[in-house]
Amino acid sequence: MRVSSTALALVWCAAILAAAMPVWGQRTSKPGLLAGANAASVIQSVLSAPTLVDYEGTKIVTAVRGEQAETVTILESYKRFGKLRLEFLSPESTSGRLIVDDGASSWHYEPSLHVVIRGPSFVTTSTRTDAEAILKRYDARVLGSEQVIGRQTLVLELLPKTRRLTRRLWVDQATGVVLRTEERSQSGELLFSSFFSRISYSLNLPSALFRFHLPAGAKIFTFYLSGDPIQDLQELSRQAKFAVRAPGTLGGVYTFQSGTIARHGALMAVSLLYSDGVNIVSLYETPSSKMAFPALGTSLVMRSGRGRWLDLGYFRVVIWESGGISFAILGTLPAESLVAMAEELNAVKP
């Protein structure tokens, strides 16, 4: 059976919910940074914050691709140990979109389709990451201190060993929460930015805020991962019944963590998790004979053939076909980074 392009697009949207969010650490020490903190201590404070701090704020996210830029406004609420709520406020094309993650499951409501996609939690609190692991992939330095929305921050620069782009984080000295992010190309061109226009810290966000209520008449698609994570690629290919492409690294800094079999009804795909220690990128693969190529998104010219580009405001996805396999790579990274990873995968022999 060949899954329709509409169903495929919905499954990839569900897949996005399992990807692209920061990797949270497990430390429980008191948050807070000294003015003279080094890069390692700033990074560790960022990793620790999600287990220590609750907040609610308005975030402005801008993605730049070529001469076009799209800005999305999101009401973001976070409760310690993996509860997240994202309400999309603008532009009109995204208004009403809602993502709720209670730490066990996630729900994504897409108002334009009146569809709810239920999947696994994508707020990862169990991954043990430390500053040392990140510093193996990045050259990091503290550039100084600046005020963001009236709060004192330390500006952390992360330069990947590949030198493809530069990431800067403005880290709240009191809490470790990242209040502003920028990613720029080698030439200094802005590719992606996000910042809180306001934020409130609270320890009393109600649990009801992180419960999803099904809109009347909405259709539900359930997406889930089956089985335990698999690190052995031969075993993953054996269970998937096709040769899985999984290089050890993507983009020079994202390393392979594990793979899992993902299912939506009759559709089976392999979900591959990559991490740079801060962010997650997910890669999905399935035989092209099992699904139709999607019509949603924007056409994308790639060296290996046709592709599609989707920007869902907070997340971005590149979908393409190569060597009889349909791929989707997902993350919060700039378009250029995801496309570069896609081209890198096309060069990998199965």
C-alpha cells in the first residue's frame, strides 16, 4: 500500500514533534552565573535550567531564507521536568496552531486542517549531556554581558568545528534560561533568531495548562515509536527491512545517538536521532514505494533531485527522495543547514 501525500505530510508534521528541541540536562544545583563565568559554566547553567525554572513568555522567532524572512510570535509556557505549551499568535497563517507536551505525549493542533497529531513527548529531560560534550563539538567563549528585556545576560558564542555557522546565546545570569538566540552564516548573514519580548518566572504554573483539550470535530492522527532505541545500524536495517543511511555525524557536529522504528497505521519509517549536545535533529527514512511524494510546502531544487521545504513557524523540515528512499530531516536549524545535511546524506552509500 502507498500512503497518500496528505497522510505523509501529516506524519512528517507529527515527526516534527519528536525532534528539534533542546537537550535538557539533569543537574539540580542552584541556577545563577557569576559575571566572570567561563563558557563551560554558562553552558552547564543552560542545561540545568529546565529542571529548575518555570516560565511563561512571548517569543518572537524569525527564519531567513535568501531574501525572504518569516516572523512568528509564540506564547511559550514551560513547567519543570518536561511540560511545554506553544500557542502560535501570528502571522494569520499560523494563528491558532497549538502544541502541548505533558512530558509523556505531545499534541499538535493544526487549525488550517482541523487535525490533531498525537505523538511521543519531544521535550527530552532524560538525556544526560554536560558542557564537556558540547565543548568537543564547538569552540565556545563568553563575549560579555548585555541586558535583554531588562535582565542581565551573558553572551555565549558557539562556533562549530566545521565553521558553517555561528550561534550566539544570551543567557539569563539569574536563571540560565536562554532569552535570545542568533545563528549566522560564515559571512555574518542572519539566518535565524529568537528572543523573548517578555518573560515571567513562576513556580505555580497550573498543571491544567499542559493538558490538551480536543477541538470539536477535529480528526486525530496517532504517531508513535515502537521498541527500544537501537544503536546498532545493522540491527536497525534488519528490523526496518531496508538499508538505513545513518552517517556517524551530520553537519560536522551532530552525532548519531540512536534509531527507532516509527509507525503511523500501515506506514513504517526509521527515526534517527542526532544531537550536538544542545539541539536535536531527527531524520526519518522509509522506502519511496510505501508513500507518495508530498505536495505541501515549497519546491526545493537539490543536487540529487526534487525536494520540498516546510516551515512550521518553530520547526523546519526538508523532504526529498534519493536512491529509492524517502527522507525527512527536521529541526529548528536554518534552512541552509538542513539542506546541507540532506545533501550530505545523499552522498552516503547505503
